[in-house]
Amino acid sequence: MKRDFLTLLDYSKEEINELLDISDEMKRWMKEGTNERPLSGKSMAMIFQKRSTRTRVSTETGMAFLGGHALFLGMSDIQLGKNETLKDTALVLSRFNDLILARVYGHEDVEELAKYSRVPVINALSDKFHPLQILADLMTIREHFGKLEGLKIAWVGDGNNVCHSLMIGATKVGMHMSVATPRGYEPAEDVIETTKKIAEKKGVTLTFTNDPKEAVKDADIIVTDTWISMGQDAEKEKRLRDFAGYQVTEELGKLAKPHWKFMHCLPRKPQEVSDEVFYSERSIVFDEAENRMYTVMAVMMKLLEKR
């Protein structure tokens, strides 16, 4: 049976670590310029309801390096949502392609694509989850700290899709996590409840607060994300007011461990993190961005049973 990559809830700690190991292998391949092309003759349809820099470039470049072909399908390129249903789109594309990758608004859209597709579907972002980003985050943390288990990661910002997936991924691999959001911007209640159960099972702490200072105390890594996602422009002024005091600064970081590192999935705006932090040696955001390519390569290889 085919397997999809829609959320890290569907993957065990062992499977996540296996994907990270494959990602490390893909990075070595790229750096060494291997001639192996295990995905030669394979193709992937890439549905993008939302624009992207890292997701599109990393996926197309990674697929090409592995010998396959990635076909970009923006909303002006196909009939999706206009004259053709998601069901019909999935049924058609899965007869042409070996994989479908979708960057969508509603998570139900990628679930419907997976339901009717005959080939594996990869969630490249939905309004609820962003599992590819978290694989890259975990890979980057492991590179810089040499491990994942036992580290503490602090989230400072919106309880959004990236936060949801980080909560799931971090607790599954044995990391402690604290989440600070303004009131009214907490993660979804169902994700909180599910992740609390994971944390209890793994023996790690998962805490929630409205105080960034409380969240970053003794953290090894501080993470934030955009306060205003695509489709939220009308809320900009309100969000900027509500997130006052949530900028990641060196002053805030004094409460973390001395060696703390900063992460952001990009694109970044100055109100979210100071230049002093963003362009410092603490910042590992560009390693994180680069690793997006190796992790999506790993997912493609695993779903197509090439690893």
C-alpha cells in the first residue's frame, strides 16, 4: 500500500530518525556530487496554491539531482478549484506521476488529494501542519548539537502550522518544548491534547504560556515564525499590536542557555527577530533553509522505496 507524508503524527520516532539519516546521506551525495540517479524516470506533480521560495526551489533541485522530474503546477496552470474537483485532480495526476506534492491552504485539501491519489502525496504546507519544515529543523538541530533527545526548544510566536508540527516532531524524538503565544493565538486544542499525550509517553515536558521570558528559560534553541501568514494581511495591524514583546532579541536570549541557537523557517520580518540575533553566529536559519532540500529528497526516496 502507498504511504503519504501529511503529518508527523503518522510517523514514529524511529521513522523520523530514519528520514533524518537519509537526509544526511542526501546531503553527502550533494556535497560529493554523486552520479547516482535513483529517481531516474520518476516524476512528481507539485500543486502550489500558495507561492513559495524554499519549498519550490529545494524540491525541484533535489528531484533533478536524483534524476527525476518535478512539474510545477500553480493555480493558473491547472483546473483545480475552478472546473475540476480535488478528487478528479488526484485521480488524473496519479495516473501521470509517481508522487504528488501539494502546498495548500486547507489541510482537508491535502487529505482529499491523498484519499483519491494512487501515488504517495506529500504535504508541502497546509494551514494545520508543515512536516517538511520540521524535518529540516530537526536535521539542523542534530547537526549543531549532535543529538536531539534531552534538548529544550522554545517557541515564541503564533501557534500556527509550523508550531503544530514542531510540537509533534520535537516531542516524538524526545525533546522538551515550551510554547509562548499571545492570548488568542495558542495552538489548536486538538493538537495540544494529542501532543501532550506524546510528551507524557516519551517522558518529556511540554508547556504553554503567554510569557516569552518563561518559555525561553534554559532553552537550547529559540524558534519563531512569521506573525502574519499569507491570507492574514487584513489582520496585520491587530497582529502587530498583539505580538508586542514577542520579538526574539539578545536580551530575551539571556534567559536561555549560554549556547542557545536561533531558528526561523523564513521569510523573516524584522519585528519577529532583531538583526543582532538574525545575522549572528547564534542564527542557524540558513543551514535550516538549506536542509529543506535534503529532507524533501529523503521523503521522496523513502516514499518511492528507494531507501
